Amino acid sequence: MSDKENIGGRAYKNGVRLMDSRRSVKAYYDEDNNLQISISSVKQNDYFRYFKKIPIIRGIFALFFALWEFFKEVFKEPKKYWFVFFILAADIIFFTIPESAGEGFKEIFFLIYFSIPLILILLFKSTVSEVLKFHGAEHKAVNYYENGSEGEIANYSRIHKRCGSNIVFYYLLITFISGFFNIGINFFIQEILFLGIAYEIMKITPDRLLFIPSFFQKIFAREPEEEHIKAAEAALKILKKGSR
């Protein structure tokens, strides 16, 4: 694996996944708390490699590719990700609400829509906490790799420049600023463009300005414990070893 090649990752309630352009390694704890390893290949077609060179478009493709990979896991274990189908159903209902619907109905729907995630977080607080700690371990492992694999993974920051939460931060900022202007394009096209622009801002943000979106990351990437670090170390070790 070239030292210049970017690696990415994903956090789960019981482990982490690290990947480069060719392979994906998931290190996770089974029901007996034993660390297991799952290795798979990463397939990217020529179109994806071409669009990765085009600003804004590459961000849109990267985000949709990440969503595609996520939903492949969702459909493999639908019972495990039942809440995703619930949110999708709520989104479909929202976008099919007729304009003639009363404001009272819309306000009630919004209240329910945004209350449910909060309720789910409270109900599954321990699971969410584990995901966030594995997320922090994933970031530490990537930072460790990008800094020449020197020292200990645990000593690196849990904040990373390319975290998806940074894209969310910039997307919300762009959406807020756009509210002062009449852009006049299709809503869906506008939101997709905003995501692409947010991706580009994330890429060019200098390290000294990372404190601006980092407060967002501090919520979604918690300081990991020993078992979280151990999983991230195992995934990175195998990813590096198999890509030499």
C-alpha cells in the first residue's frame, strides 16, 4: 500500500472497517467477545475512477458510493438495521405530503420525525456509545497511518480531516447561507450540488482551521478505550500487510 494512498473506514457497534482502493478489512468482536477479521475486495469501475478527478462531481460520487456500500450491508441484515427502513419510510411520506396539507399537520409530522431519532438514541444509548468510540479508534488508526505509522495509535487524535461529519457541517453551513439567496434550481439538484461543494471545502480546509468543524466531530467520534483501539490496530495491520 503506497504511503500516499488514502485509506478510509467505518465504525460499527462491535468493530471497525478500514479500506484502501483494493481491499476492505473489518475487525470486530463476536458474541463471545473474540476479535474476528473479515477481508473483502473493493471493486471500483472505470467510470468511478474517472469522476474522482472532477471537482464537486467526485464528492457526489464518493458520497453515493459510501451510501451504496452501507445499504448493501443493510439489505444483508435487514433486522439489524430496521431503523434505516423506518427513516426511509418517513422520508418518503415527507416528500409525498401534498402542498394542500395544513400547516398544523406538517408541524406535527416534523415534531414526530425529529423526535424519533432522539428517542432511539436514548433507547440504544450504550450501542450508540460503542459506535462512537469505534469511530474515534478508526480516526486514530487513519491518522497513525498517514503520519508514517510512528508511535502508538492510541496517542493520535480522534479528529480527522476527511470525516463525513465535516461534510455535514459544511453542507449545513452552505444550506444556511443559501437561504439568503434565490438560487432558483430544482431542490434535489441544489442539495446534491451543496453536498459536492461541501466535499470540496472539506478537502481544501487547512489543518490549522480544522477547529471550525471539529466540534461536530467531537460529538460523533468519542475517545476510544483499549478494546476499540485493539480492533483498529488489527484492521490496519492486515490492510497494510496485504497491500504491500
